[in-house]
Amino acid sequence: METWLKILAFALALSWIGFRVWKVNPRPAYLHCNKNFIEQSHSDAKNNNYAEYKASSIIPLPEFDWRTTEPLKFRNFKAKYHLTMGLSNSTLSELIEMDRNYLERMQVRRQIMNEHHEIAIQTGPEIKPAVNEFYIWLTNIYLPTRFPTMFTISGTFLLNHATSKSFPLQPPPNPVETFEILGANLDHDFLLLLPAKDGDGYVLKGYVTCFPAGFNTKEKFEMKLRDIHKPVPGYKEKLDKSMDRFFDKLEVGKIVERSNWSVSTNDRLFSASGNHLYEGEEPQEEEVDINRTFLRCERQTLHRLPKTKALVFSFKTYMYPLKDIKEEGLGEGLAQAIDGLKEGSVPEIALLNLRRCVIAIESRALIDEGHITRPPYLTCPKVYSLTKSAHPATPGFRDLLHKYSKIPTDDVDSQLETVVSLILAIPLPFERTSTREPDLNSAMKPGSDDALPHSGSAATTQALKTYYDTILRILKAGGKFFDVGCMFSQDTRKLVYDSVPAENVYRTDLHAEYFEFGHKLFRDEKIPPRDHFIAADILDNSPGNTLGFLEGKISVLNAIHLIHVFSLFEQKSLLKRFITLLKPEMGVMVTGRMKGIWKREVTS
């Protein structure tokens, strides 16, 4: 975890807006259409009648076995995020996917429709002709043609051999029942849109959605597409008009698809709230079990019905345990995708979700494969195991002492030993442990192969090396830097040495003694502004608190030594506190890191 924006961005669960698809494994060979089939499909589609191109457009799978078919695997995260429609062409044959999860999913869908019916299904009289048209084509043509081992026609019914149930070939009189049948027999959610009566855009007129990803579909019912997307940063400016134009021009027979990704901290497929945090909402506390944390992807398709001309959105949800991503060697790629959210065309999208900040920390910890230790205290923000092994220091730290403090190279070791001996004589407010915490030997040079001080994580090193020039540019332009849990303030001294104005740099730690040791170590008692060294409890946000004068004024907040030593519950409060200190504008940054295990006790 390198910056606050990266933390906030992780696991963005936008079902309506997503990321362009990258499939790391193609469909099995029997699912691929050959060139002749595709060309004939496009030709027949122009006839605007499903029945007329049944044979050429839908490739049968006569030996298909859903029990042995693996779910499609999407790894659709990319190093940099750009807000686009992200569409690719598909085929009518691939409109519906089946896999070994089918029977289990059908049980879940029936339960959801029973317990959350008003959220799962909404419809009105206007959509009845469209849903009837879609239903008749699925039951009479598509399903028995594409999946003959699963669905066969028997008289006026379609027999589902997987569930041993049947349903009528003709739709029921009530469109609600029609959506119920679709929802109970296909592992897809369907949303049907019609042109708005005023001719301006498209309106959601009916749906069955058993697996919403963090939104209540009922609240979107009867809304225009642009209003559904209103909370999404950049949608109005970048996609509003182009989406409407694309929908207007979408021809019958043309199938397009896309996918998105998010991270879910539970295995619940039905998630009608909680994934997004919009203005005015409060984040909810949540316990996270990393073994139930998933990369959640949706494959989405869009096509137009030939008679009613309604648009049909189809969504199929895939859940991949996050540990599988790591085992595949794609953890770093996912981490880069987290970082890249704020680097793309809509950096504001990285600020959409406050609740996800904790998910980001926990998920990133799994990717980085580190260790969290919970110190036996709640108020002291850091544990340092300072011993004489803290020197000789790394080359970067030695270089800082030599150039910034003007200490001769031959005198660096003696200077370190003197100051460390003084520190070891101070009783700490807790028992020293052998936890993996940063010590003096961890201080390194920013901008080189070392980086800002840290405990040795290669990923953190590279990230801070990457962002150090950005930090310098922000601060030299007048931005304020706040080092939280600064200890000896080596980071801020490096910044000042690199020409950042000293008056733009603030530091805080729980004990003022750390500041004095820093002055002794760097021999600069008279140089930095003393009122910029603040002894305070960072978690104290009561009225009149010591750090109140900095609220809303910080451009870069450094917490590289701090976040990882708190419990998960405390981290949530800590990160919320950070937000109050940051300037309310784009471009602010928080640096930090996370190493963790998922146990609630102190480790040694």
C-alpha cells in the first residue's frame, strides 16, 4: 500500500462502469465459432428475425457437460484505468454461459428471489412485449439448440435436465412470472431497456438481478441510463452522449460484451448495498476474512431484440478467491491495477469509495504476503526494536547524514552508536518484541535503489522510488507534507535537503523525545522550525485537538512507519483521520505500507 489514493481505489465494484476485458484463458475450442459461421451470422442478423437465422447463428454443443465445464476466467485488471465503454464483439452463440457452478447457483437464485423479491425483480406493462419476445426465443430456439444435453422441448414445455424441472415454452400472462422463470433457470441477470418517451436516452423498464454488486437495482428502476450512472465520476463528460449514440445505432444481430472487476470481502453473490460510498453516506464497520475475499468479475453482454427493439443487458457474475490470483503469479498485476486507477483518464474514480480503503489494505496485504502484528497497546503508534545492530546504516541513510548534516564519512558510525545508546536507555510504554518493525537500519535514500525509510519490502521500495519525484513537485509548488509517526524525521530531512521549503514540512509522533533524538542524530537543532514538530495522538480528532490547525491543509501525508502496526479495527479510524487532514482536492497523496497476517493476537 503506497498511497492513500491506491488504498481508496482498490476493489471498485461498478457493475455499470468497468474495465476493458482481458481473458487469460480462452473459451474451450468447441465454443469458438469458425469464420463461416460468424460471417453467416452477421448476414442473417440483418433479417431482424431470430427464427430465420437459428441454424447458422447458434452453434450447438451436442456433447456439452455443464458438470465438468470450468467457469470462464477473467483477469481484466490493467496497469492504468481509462473510463471507456470497453466493448468487444461477441456472437449470439456465446450469449449464455454454463459451467459446473450451475446447479448451486440456481439454488442461490431461487432463494434470493424468495427473500428479496422486490429488489431482484421489477417490471411494468410497457416491458411485457419485450420480455415475452426474449423469453420465447430463449425457450423455443436458443436453449434447446445451444445446450441440447441440458434443455429439450417436450410438448409445450422445456425440460431442464440439470434441475429436473420444466417450464412453459410460452411466457406466463404476468411479466413478473416471466422474469422469475428466467432467473430460476439461467445463471444470468437480465435488464431490459426501452427508449425514453421524450426521445432522450434509454430507461430501465424491467429486470431480474439476483446478483447485484453493491447497488439496489430497485432504486434504478424506471431511471434513464445517465441517471443510473450519475454517481460515477467522469461518466457525464466522457460516456453519456457516446453511450446513447451507441445504443441508438446498435443493430439487431450485433452482440457486444465487456467485463468489470472488483474485490468482495465476502462470498455473498447478492450484494444490494455496501460496495459504494457516495456523498453523505457513512462507512460501516466490517470484519474481513481473507479466505472469503474474492476478485469479483462480471461478463456483460448487450444486444437488441428484433421485434420490440428493446435492449437486453445480460450479466453473469464470476467469483475467484483472491488467493488464487496470488498463486497464479498475478498479485503484482492486481497491485499495479490498484495503483493505476488514479493514473488513468478519470483519477477521481479513485476517490469514490471510502469504505473500500480497509478492503484495499487487507487485500493488498495478501498480495504482498506480509505479516501484521498487533502491539499490546492502543495509543502508542509504533514499536521500534532498536539495538546496536541498527548500524552500520544503509548507504542512503549514511549519505543523508553526510550531506545533510555535514558529518564526515568516517564519523557516521560513531554518531549513530552514540544516539542509539541514548535511545535504548529510555523505558518504552510497552514491552519490546521481536516483531518485524522498522529500525534505524531501515532508513534509506529516496529516489535511489533504496527509497524512503521502510522495513525492506521490495514492492514498497519501487513504489516510493516511482512517486518521489511527484512528491517533490507537489511540495515545491507549495503543498504541505505531513510525516505521521515520524520518529527521527529522516524522511522530512531528506525532502528539505532536496530543496523542499522547510516551512512546508510538518512532523508528528506520540513522544517529543523522538524529535530531540532526531535533532541530535542530524545535528540540526537550530535549523528546522521547532513548531513544525508536534507531539500528538493522531487518533485524537476531538474539538481543539493539537493537530486541528492542519485539517484540510495537507497535500502529501507520509505514514510509511505507522499504518501496519495497528489492529485492523484501529486502521479504519486511522485512515478516516487521514482524510480529515488532506486537502479536499484531487492530487493529494498518502504513502504507507501494509504487511499482515489474519490473526488477532500478538506474534513474536
